Amino acid sequence: MTMIDLLATRYAYVLFAVLLVLGLYMIVASPNLVKKVIGLNIFQTAIFLFFVTTAYVTDVDGESAQAPVIPKDAQMYDPYASPLPQVIVLTAIVVGIALTAVALALIVRIYSEYGTLDEDTLREVRSNE
């Protein structure tokens, strides 16, 4: 299997890596607090994509796994999809939304108090107080 074939069949993992690096770069490199929150959201989206991608189950023939309702005529080792990763991602999405709302509320409060969203300027102002 060549590298092109691997990238063509595992494109979700490539997208995961790109989003993860982009989000991490925005968090670390940007001095603007709003851009840091946006970077955090991109980073979270990459983690969600990773969980959903790894939870996708196929059988030997490449067909998707069945729902986790096991019929009476089921054979041993038939592929069944676990609903747990999807539940974890849904919970993480709710926590991510709450985190974003609190972060943006704090950013609004910081801007009304100091008049800037630049991290370096905020450090200067805080050190002078």
C-alpha cells in the first residue's frame, strides 16, 4: 500500500491531524483572546472527529457494522458498532459549548475592564496595577 493509497483511504485521520495542529497553533501563537477561543474550538472539533472516526467499525468485507441490537440468529464475532463513543462525543460537544460561552463572557468582561484583548497588553496593564 503506497502513501497515496493510505491517505486516500484514511483521509479522516489526515483531517484530524490538520485540525489538531491548526487549533493548537492558534491557541499558542495568537495574542488575541478571541482567536484563542476559536483555536480551542477547532482543537475540540479535531478530537470529536478522531473519536467518531475510530468508532467506525467495518467487517472483513468492508461493510459497515450493524447497530448494537443483537438479533437471535447472530454469529459469534459479528461486528457491532458501540454507541459509547457517540455518547461521549455528544457530551463533549455540550461541555465545549458551555466552555466557549463562559470564555466569551470572560472576554467581554476583560474588554470592558481593560479595553483590549491583546494578551501582551493585558500583562503590561496587570503588572502596572
